[in-house]
Amino acid sequence: MRILITGVCGFLGSHLCDYLLKKGHQVIGMDNLITGKMDNIAHLLGRDDFEFIKQDVTGYIYVKDELDYILHFASPASPVDYLQFPIQTLKVGSLGTHKALGLAKEKRAKFLLASTSEVYGDPKVNPQREDYWGNVNSVGPRGVYDEAKRFAESLVMAYHRNHKIDTKIARIFNTYGPRMRGDDGRVVPNFITQALKGDDLTVYGDGSQTRSFCYVSDLVEGIYKLMFSDINEPVNLGNPDEISIFNFAKKILSLTSSKSKIVFMPLPRNDPKVRCPDISKAKRLLGWQPKVSLDEGLRQTIQWFKGQT
């Protein structure tokens, strides 16, 4: 297939691109590099089956010839990024999704949206199922990301219902692995970077809040299975193994053999107290579940970060 990936220079976009190329597909990558890095796709430049276009997807999108699939991954995704670029985050979720869907309509291509567990906000149910509507503060600092993705989901379903486009929505939970930026504000790269430098590990709140972490290879496999499914409603993709942030910090210290200390800082506004996917839908309809254990995935990620210093 001939596939367009928006946000191809990001952490997830670049791994997905590698996976699709290995499967024999032709990939066109698009990114404006506001948060993505060319280093993530440098190894692909010059290949006959890959083309890169530097472009902001909130403007008019032009791609020559036919497309079979559009994977819309363009968006700042970490707290550091979407708080630094709040307007751009809202625009790529709204205008960018609209432009990408318009291209899918023109090319009669299938479409997959990279949504997020953040659509559930600070959830009052745990684990989170796809039929839970969420608990989101639309005017809080995190609202620029949460509401951008919620709007994007609504727009995708509107195009599916009104224009009969074959659309998919992947609600992606915390994912980690090589190519994450150490300064992007997310838990895994933050803790690993701090531990390797010998800095204090910064835990917000009392550390009792939970997360669940999915290794990137598992996540990409889930996305690929969703691409070829007949499911149009949202599907959770993530690892259901829940761990407290405090225990996760201790695990990082152990795996890095770091002498760093854990320090506590005030919890950011509207920071979710729990985050854990119910993946029964993905198991049942896609035959998918994560395979890589947390310790195994973290060892590979830590090794990659060591190579960056």
C-alpha cells in the first residue's frame, strides 16, 4: 500500500514508519518538525520506498498520485510540548485532522487517527473502557491537548458517518521506547535521564498516582492490526499492567543502578490520578495484547538512552 504518515518524525510516527516499510509498504512521511526530529528518520532518507515532505498539516495538504491509507499522528504529545505550543496543539487536532480527512476523502483512502488516553481526562473509573466518556477540564492547562483529541475523534466519526470513509481511532495509552526525547516531560524519559545523570528523580504528588506503560513495538503491532480491521469505533491500545509512579521510580533506580534520590513536587493541575486501559476490546476483536514485559522494555530503552549521552 501507499501510506501517508503525518507526524512521521515523532517518536511513534517514526517507529510506525519503520514497521510499515518492513512490511513492504511505500510510505510518505509528513512533519513540520515543531517537536519531531529528523534524526528519527535519517536512516530512511534516500530509500526508494520512502519520501519525506516538510509541511504543516494545518494548511492545504497535497500528495501526488494515489493513497491507500492516511495515519494521522501529527500533534505535540507530551506535557512540555503541548503546554509550550497550546495553539498549535489545538490547530493540529482540529484543522490538521480536517485537512487530513479531506485528503482521505479525495483519495478514497482509509484513515486512522492517533488519539490518546487523555480523552478520559482525570477518570472516575478504573480501568478505562472505550464507552467511558471521560472527566476533562476543557479550560485547564491540559485541555488544549485533551479537547484537541476529543474534537479530532468527533470529526473522524462525522466523516465516517457522512462521507462513508473507512476510519479507525486508536486511543493510545502511555507508550515508551527508544527515540523519546529526554526533555519531553513524560515519565519514562524523565526518570531515565535523571537516573543516568545522577539527578534526583522528580515525583509529583505523593507518587500514589498510577500509570501503565506499553513498549513501542507492542503498540505499533496493535496499530497495524487495527488498520486492517473493520472496527470504526475507538479502540484502547496500551498495557493494562498498572504501577504507581513511586514504585516506577524505584524500578528505574534499580535497573539503572543509580544512586539518585526520589524527591516530591506538587502535583500539576488536573494530573490524572489513575491511568489504565481496559483492552478487552482489542483482545477480542484484534487478537492483540502486549508481549514485552516492563522490565524488558525498560532495559532496551535505558540502553538506548545511554547511547545518546
